Amino acid sequence: MSYDYDDQNVFARILRGEIPNETVLETAHTLAFRDIRPQAPVHVLVIPKGRYVTYDHFAAAATAEEVIDFTRTVARICADLDLAPDVGGGGYRLIANSGADGLQEVPHMHVHILGGRPMGRMVQPA
Ligand code: AMP
């Protein structure tokens, strides 16, 4: 896999403590924080602490421990923020913008958890 990781990207700087963030949850391998430009009443970004560029990069190259930690962190946030349907939440949308066509702005793997209102169409018409 030939992804080049840019150590100066904004999420790398957040992980190094150079830029503040509004942390929702932190674990051994994962950090979740509020998006600075929220697109919904709940808008949380979940990032691995490892140097992964895209979702496919992370899914292919991360250790099993990192993948499980990341996935379970998403589940905990959905439960803790009352989004998960099984705790009476209204549900949520999970987005992983990746690469140019995905309009990925920050080249550090992340997912968006969006909720708190109906999320509308999945993809804008071209
Ligand atoms: P993406 O287009 O999927 O790469 O989205 C990157 C997201 O990062 C955008 O929703 C931005 O609002 C968000 N973002 C950029 N800088 C920060 C920051 N310093 N703290 C929190 N969120 C940020």
C-alpha cells in the first residue's frame, strides 16, 4: 500500500496537542471530537491515532486491536450521545469521505457521525 501520510495535516496536529479540540471520547488507539463546522446538531469526528490516510488504508493496514478499538468507540459514542436506535435514539449517518471524489479535506482517516435530525438525501444530485 503506497499511501504517503502528511504529518502536518490538521488532525495530526490535534493528536500532537498543537491544536485544541472538543474531545468526546479518547481511548488507547482512537480520538473522537466535535467537528469545528457542525453540519447537524450532533457532528462528531472519530479518528485513529495511527498514521492512516483513508478509510481503505486503515481497514487494510491497521492492526486488529486498532480496528476493534475504533469500531467500538463509534458504538460507544452512538450510545453515549443517545443516537443509537436501541437506546431510543433517532439514528445517525456515518460518513468516511476518502480521496478526491469523496471530497476528503483532511488526509487523516476519519469518520463523521452525524445525527440529531433527519439527514436527508444520502448523496447530492450531480
Ligand atoms: P472531510 O471533508 O471528510 O475531510 O472533513 C474534514 C472535517 O474536519 C470537516 O468537517 C471540518 O469541519 C473538520 N475540521 C477541520 N479542522 C478541524 C478542527 N481543527 N477541529 C475540528 N474539526 C475540524
